[in-house]
Amino acid sequence: MLNQVQIIGRVGNDPDIKELDNGITIAKFSVATTEKWKDKSGETKEHTEWHKVVIFGRLSDVVKNYVSKGSLLYLSGKLKTNKYTDENGAEKYSINVVADTMKLLGGNSKDSNSNKSKQQKSANQQSDDYFDDDIPF
């Protein structure tokens, strides 16, 4: 079996960084990917898909220091479905990308004046293999 996802997109909101009771840090943010094509009449069309992203451990520190709204990222990881109950008692599902690899591709990062190779080296670190079904987001 294989559960793997790879996306390249722009961050839609500044990351939300939290520390769990067990000391593990979690970063949560959304990433937009846009597909463009021409229809039969030659008119350009586009569709944007939004992905909820969760990153754990050391890699979340890289997110905290270098990622902000508008940053262009490559992310690789797995899909995880979480079930929850909304305020009306209805069962809902949320699909998240649990990323274990991230590369900063440039543009709109927090510290854009820093040495790019230093950022790239930091961002290429793999996150620790953490996942808790009860993510507090």
C-alpha cells in the first residue's frame, strides 16, 4: 500500500504553531495549488485546490522561522483523515497533508534577505515521525 502526496503551492495563511503537552511542536497552515487549462473555445480556465497541511517536530521550527503567507513550498508526505463532531453534533471529516519533507522554493518567505542556501539546507530536513490522531487543530 502507498499513501504519498507531493504538492507545490503557495501558503494561504501565516502558520499556526503550537506545542503539545508532550513537547512536540506542530505547524498548521493551508497551501493552494492552481491548475490552468484552455477549454474548447480557447478560453483560459483555472481551478484552485486548498490543502490543509500539518508538520511535526523539528521541521515545524523551520516553518516557524521561514514560512509565511505567500511562501512557495514543495511538500511531501501522506494524507490523513480525521473524524470530528461539529457544534451541531454532526460527524465531519477533515483531510490533512501530514508533511515530512519541505523545500522552500522562494518568494515571500519571512526572512527573504537571508542566505538562500542556508534556508534551503534547513528546509530540507526531514521531520520526526510524529503523528497523533487527536491533533488539536
